[in-house]
Amino acid sequence: MAKTNLIAGLDVGSEKLTAVAAAHDEETNTIQILAGRSVPCKGVRGGIVSDIRETSAAVTYLLGGLERELNKDISHLYVGLRGAHLESFSNHGTYNISRMDKEITQADMDLAVENAKSMPIKNDNEIIHVFTQGFAIDKLRGITNPEGMEGSLLEVDVHITTGSSTHLNNLAKAIQRPGYKIDNMFYGMVPLGHCVLTQEEKDIGALIVDLGGETMSVGIYNEGILKFSRDIPYGCDLITSDLSRLLHTSRQNARMVKEKYGVAFPTFLEEDGEIPVPSLDGRSTNNINKHYILDIIQPRVEELLEQIQHCVATSGYKNSAIVGVLTGGGSLMPGMQEQAMNVLGLKEVRCGGVQRDLVTAADEFFDPLYSTAVSLVAYASESTGYEEYGRESYGGSGKSLFGKIGRLFKGMDIFGG
Ligand SMILES: Nc1ncnc2c1ncn2[C@@H]1O[C@H](COP(=O)(O)OP(=O)(O)OP(=O)(O)O)[C@@H](O)[C@H]1O
Ligand SMILES: [Mg+2]
């Protein structure tokens, strides 16, 4: 009988938490977004928990709201991780098949991946995510699934993300305190790249950039595979800081000016004119010329994009990206696309959210602000077998709060037919 699972995803953003709940029909592989919302959270900064109590309160408020909307309990959730404590590398593993029959099994593949994972990582860090890029059999590369094939030497390329155990455990505590269980934690870029880029973009070579508030995440795909990723520890909130300082107004007003009137490229200034901006004490209003606002925003946007350009230039995959895709809140600023083309030297850049087909009553779930949360549930729905390569390190290390990771969708067959 067809089964429908409830999948919930939590995106831990710079100053807010975003969650979505979706129903996944296993038979048709349809994802229906049932509900989603964001709440401000002062307890996280750039993906790192600075106050567990504040974060737990925001989690309770956010998920409680979703539960009431759905009229169902959300007991388990997937969490998207990001932040400057995360580091990603590529590595290589090998395994010799010494049996007579030489037929490669899943266990052989697991052992090759285990070998790729045995690399020195920083003290207090642990492996969060292991993304299998591809296999080679007897030096013949480009094998996506070697199970059942014959060979003597099995090799695997992996993309590994590590993170600080302290930060991960603090985040886990903040989520678990109100009683929610974590099914899995993914490095946010992996689901994001998977669901925001089209297959053609991944194949030809794409740079994906999540322009968040306090983090900019960069991913480079080539030949359909994530080759490189990095989180840069600042983002579009710097534009807000500049506006606040130079316009002598509160951060809240500066953010409103940025989101309502801000443009990153001169041709997007629709008309001349002035914008009323409240003074810092709120007692008066200053009329600010739109050109002056552009003069503040444009250099900062260029500087942020130059950091991304530097990241790409030093990635080892400098010439791999043919197209660029911008997502996250910062991509909503008019002219960001044009600036990205200029600074990143790409002929084609688009801005957008999740590309996967979704059943949803609200278009906002395709919005760049929902990219990470929606891609988390979409990715989780496809991740059968993920646990074999995923967070078992939590169980092994003895320092994580998660213990051995559970089977996907355990106990979540609540819509089941
Ligand atoms: N319409 C808009 N125009 C310009 N900037 C915007 C717009 N909407 C949101 N932003 C900016 O996008 C940033 C937030 O983006 P997003 O919601 O993707 O970040 P986050 O997920 O909370 O944080 P992070 O990804 O850094 O952890 C803020 O700097 C916000 O001001
Ligand atoms: Mg984000």
C-alpha cells in the first residue's frame, strides 16, 4: 500500500529559523509542502547557537505553530547546517577486492568510503556529511554505482564536511530540549545544490551561491557532482550595517530601506527621488536621495561578490563553473544578478529557489528565502541509503548527543494508507 511520510526540515539561518513540513508520497515520489514559516531567533548567529534557551524557545514557537497549522505532531526533523565552523574537503578511498568472485558488494563500497573518511580532522571536529562523488574500478573512472560489477581495486571520491562537535551539540540540545528528535543533519549546501540547480546546470558546471545574512555559502558543481563547497562567515547583513551607519538610522530601518528600495546596479534605479528614512532616535525623518543609497550598497555588494570570486579562484575548480545561480535572501535584491555577472565573470547568472516539482498551495515555497528549508525535505525524501555514508560517525565518536542515526522516516508514517 502506498505510504506517505511526514518530513520536516529546519533551516538554522543567521537571525531566524525557517521550517517546512511536507508529505512525501513514496509511490509517486510527490512532495507536497503542507506548511512553512520563519521566526526571528536571537539565539543563533551565522549558524552558531549563542543562546540555547532563546533558540529552544524559537524552535518551540516555530514548530508549535506548524503543528497547529497541520493539526499533527512533528516529532522528528532534518536540520540544515551552516556556518564558519564547517569545513569541506575532497578525499579519495580505496578497497582491494581479494575474493575469488570479484563481484563488488555494498559492503565493499562502504569499506572504500570508510577508507576515504580516515583522514586527519581538527580536534573537537567531527564528520557531518560524506557525499559520494563517484567510483572507479581498476582505475576506470566515472562509475556511479559499482554494486554487482567485477573488479579488483575499488576507488571512491568523496566530499566530506566536518564541523565543531561543540557547536553541533549545542544546536542539537537547543532542538532536543523542547522534545524534538533529529533524524539527520545535512550540510546545507548539499541539499541546496541538489534541489536549486537543474541537472543541466550541474552537468555543464555551475557555481551556486546562497546569499544569506551572516553567511555566504559557495558550491561548485561539475559533471553533475558537487566538487567544492565553502561557507564564508559574512553576508548581506553587512549592507544593512553600512546603511544603518551612514544613514544614521536603526538596523531595522536600514534593513527595511535595503529590502524595499535597495538595488545593486545603477540601471535598476527606476527613477530619481528621495526616500524618507527615520533618524536613529525616531524623532525626525531625513529625506535620502536614491543615488546615495545606491552609492552605499553597490561597493559592498561588489566586495561581497569579490570574496566569492576569491573563493572560486582558490578552489581548484576555477574554470569549472559555466553558469551561476544565486539563492537566499540577498539574491532578491534587483541588480544582484548583473553585479554577479560582472564580478564573477560569468555570462549567465540566474536567481532562484527550488527547481524540483512540488505540490504547494503557495508559490512562496519556491522563493529563495525558502530554498534551504524546502531543499532539506526534498533531499531527505530521496536519501535512501544515506545513513550508510552519513552520520554514523556520531555513534562512533561517543561525543555526540545523537547516537546512532535512525532509519529514514522511522515512526513517521503518520499519513500512511
Ligand atoms: N527583498 C530583499 N532585498 C534585498 N535583500 C534581502 C531581501 N530579502 C531579504 N534580504 C536579505 O537577505 C539576508 C537574509 O537572507 P536569508 O534569509 O537567506 O539568510 P539566513 O538564512 O537567515 O541566514 P544565513 O543563510 O546567513 O545563515 C538579509 O541580509 C536580508 O536583509
Ligand atoms: Mg540561509
